[in-house]
Amino acid sequence: MAEAAELQAYLEALQAVQAMEAAAERQEAEAGVLRAAVEEVARVRQLVLRLPDKVRRKAMVPYGKHAFFEGELVHTNELMVDLGCGYSLEASAVEAAAVLGRRQAAAEAALAAAEARLAELRARAGAVGQVTMSNEEGEGFFEIRQEYEESEELLRAAAAAAGGAGGGGGGGMETASTSGRCQASRACRSARHAWRVPPARVLAVRVAADIRGIEDFGRLHREPIPGPRSAEPGVVIGHRTKPTPLLSAGLMVERLQKAMTAYGAKHYSAFYSSTIGGIVTDPALILIPLDDQFVCKGYGVADCATLRDGYVYLLDVHLARLVAACEHLGLALPFSVPELERIILDTAAASGKLNGQLRFWVTPGRGGFTPLQLGGLEPSFYCLCVSDTNELERTEGWDAMLVTDDPIQKTSVTSVMSNQHLLTSIAQVAADAKNCQVAIFTDSEGFVQHAAGYNLCILTQGDALIFPPFDNAPPSVTLARMLELFPAERDRSPNDVLINEVQQRKLHISEVLAAKECFLVSTTFLIAPVKSVDGALIADGAPGLTSLALHYMLDNDMAPPGVGYVSPYHTAVPYGYMSGMRSQLV
């Protein structure tokens, strides 16, 4: 048992050293990038300061990627400073040098932090020590051996065995005794060798880069781990548990950063919280208090708008729906509507992203966990910019799963966008298990209630567009905009938009299966065609012309207006404000 414990401790130390060495290599690479950035900014800054020394300077002007021609730099005190996101600032050489100086200072601070972290990792790795494993041949093995000492009992037993085989008188006895001692010595050596060789006592572990973890080596030991004699049956043995760590604030942030998912690290670009009163761009700091009534009780309102090429699409309409939902629930707004709009736009600007989605929530704020503690003294507002554009393969439709045994019950809040998605989320999990992309709910009579997170529409064989009432789902902003646009699109493309009339009425699932086309409407995906329900194909199972035409109609409508044009459906994001452009400061 002592050998197994030592081996486990050794492997834990080995893995710790390897992890710290890998982290040190990554930190060294990051420090190298920062070091190069500092040198580059310093070099450019010195060049900018020297430019105004002469009115004209000779230069080689790039002509394409592979050619240069001689030219001159004039107006050497007039520079354009790149601020990012397509914006530039006209500045003098001194002003440009000041901007570069701030960038150099920021890069040097980041470099200092990276080098400090690197030194810490190296110190920690050195403290653990250089761990090596080798056997007598130096082949990268480690042996745990327990020596067996020679004993008089073993000698006498070996001698007796040899004497019994020899027989005879005194001389024979002496001979036997001598022979017995030799055989006893060989037996002792053999016994010692036999004690070291069996697999139960000798573990050979190859040290290589593909060590899979301590739990894999644990399978080599087949003896049950004994517990204390005083332990009762069924009680977890104490030495198999580990103490729960008490974290400092700094260590908590470090672990949050390590625990961030790949999707979140890539797409969670900026987050505003009225609880902290500002915006953060580190995805690990996207946090909502556990006692926020929206988290622990589902009390709150949510909405979502699309960010397209630096403009927020239909922001005013989404904010109006948010305000109406708050009034319906009797939920106070934490800010005025213009202030909410400004926070949403500033969050988008802080993200530095031109495309994605803006999700925002209004909650009663922090409270308690009992029914009597409802918050409301300080309502909260949260906004998250997600850079995922949710692109779909438009040539393929979705498979739907029918939910008939657990219909949605209509209440006074079913038409409010909130986090009351437990039922639809469970249905979506079941649909995913069946390789379906969406769950469609129907009532006991087979009428469509809701498609989890989407509004379902069909195009009948008679070219009528039908969708169910908003009794069990919030009214759709995207669907309303689609209904406004399609008449003009039908006039422009009569062979693609095959809609003669529009009906909002109860829709039976049999009509869905008999439809010419079926599709879902949402802010996230715009139009998503549905090709089957519970394995039964709709029409020929391919996306229809009308579905595709309506999607690209909405997609074109989301594109921002040209330069010099103003659109009531698009709100520009003030990227210049967050990056310091003076003309954008208010």
C-alpha cells in the first residue's frame, strides 16, 4: 500500500511539473509577442517624432504587393491614426506620438505582467523539482522494490532440504552440510529475486508524453483499498475525499478564466451589468448574482436584437417590446429608454464586433430566495454582445420532433419573453437525442402551439401563408417585419414569393404535414426551413423557393443603409466613442 501511495504522489508531482512547464511555454510565447509589440510601437513612435524635422522626405511607395516606386512624403506633420473598426483620426505628429506612447505603456504593462507570471510559473516548477524515472538499464522505467532480507529460518530450511537429498555418515553430513549451505545461499538469492520480480510487487511505468492520468495507473492495482477498522459499512472512507478549497478573489478570477468554454472565449465579446455599473470584455467576468430574482425565480424580461455591419437592426422595436413586457409584469425599468439604448450601443462598441447579437435583460435585481423576498429596490439591467452570426446551410432543412404529451399551458405570462424555457429546453434535449433540430408542441387536439424558440409558418398548396396565434409564445418582431416586406418582394419576384394571402389562425399538425413549405421565423436565424416532422417529409423534403426568398429578403433588409442615408430600422453603433474618436464624444 505504501508503494501505491508513493507512486500516486509521484505521478501527481510529475503531472504538476508538466502542466507548469506547458503553462510556462505558453506564457513565454505570449511574452515574446508582447515584447515584439513593445519594440515595434517604440520604433514607430520614434519615427513619427522625427518626421516633422523635414518638410519633405524621400520614401519608397508600395505599388501592389511586389513593387515600389520612389516618392516623397509631404505634410509630414499631418498623420492618420488608426483607431480600429475602420475609423481613423487626423492628428499631428506630437498627437500621434502621444497615442503611440499610451499604446506602448499599455503593452509594457502587459509585458511586465506576463513576465511576472512566467517567473512565478518557473519558480513553482522549480519548487516541485525535476522529476525523473529510470531503471537500472536507463530505459525510462521506475521500479518499486521491497527487499527481502535473508533469515536463519530460510537457511535452515534450505539446508534440511539439501541434507535429506544427500544422506550418509559423518563425511557425508559435512559434505551435505556444505552443499546445503551453498544451496541455501542460492535459495536465498532465488527467493530475493522471486520477491522482486512478480507484477504484484514491481511496477514498471514508462515515462512518455502520452501519460493519460493517474486513474489509468490505478487500474494496475487490483487489491481493495482497506479502510479504517472503525469504519462502518456504507460510509465513504475519509482518505478518499479531498478538502474543498477556499479561494481568494484573484484565484477565483484565474479559475474562471481557465474554466471558460471555447465558444464563450470566442464569441462573448462584451458584457454590461448594472450591478457593477460598467462593461467588461473578459468573458470570464460575465457574471450575474445568484440571488438576482431572474436567476433564482425566473422573474424578469429578456430580448434580443441583431448587430449587422456596425448597426443594430430594429433596436427601437425590440426595446418597445421589452418595455411593454415590463409593464405587463409590473416590473420597473432601471433606466429610461434612451439610457437603455445608450448602454446597449456602448456594449456593442466595446465589443469591437461588427456582426453578432445583442441580448439584454431587465430584472427586479438582487433579493432573497424565499417567496417574500422579491427584490425590486434596485432593478438590474444586463446586456451581452455575442459575435456568433449563426450561419446555416440554406440548402438543407431541419428535422422536427413532435411533442404531444406535454402541451404548453396558457397563462398570463406565456406571451412574455423571459427565461421560462424549462419545458422547451427539455424538449430540445429530447429532440437532439433523436438528431432533430427543433421540437414542435401541439395541444391535445393536434393544433400547433409553439416551436421551441421560434414561430412556425406554413405555405399551403393553395399558396396561403398560415401561422398560429400568439397565445403560447411572445409576438415576433422578425415575423412582423417579414409581413411588412413580403408584398413588395412578391411584386419584385412573383415566381419566388408564392403568397396569395396571410392567415393567423389555429394550425393543425395535419396541415403542416400536407403543406407545400414549412419554416421557422426568429431573430437568431431569420428563416429556417423544416423538412420533416417525426420522420415524415414535408413536400419533397427540400427548402422551398418562398422560404429562401423570404430569408434573403430579411437578410437584405438587415444590411445598413449607404453613406448619407438614414434608416429608421438601423441604429449606428458609436465605435468611435469607445475608441476615443473626438467627433463621437458627447
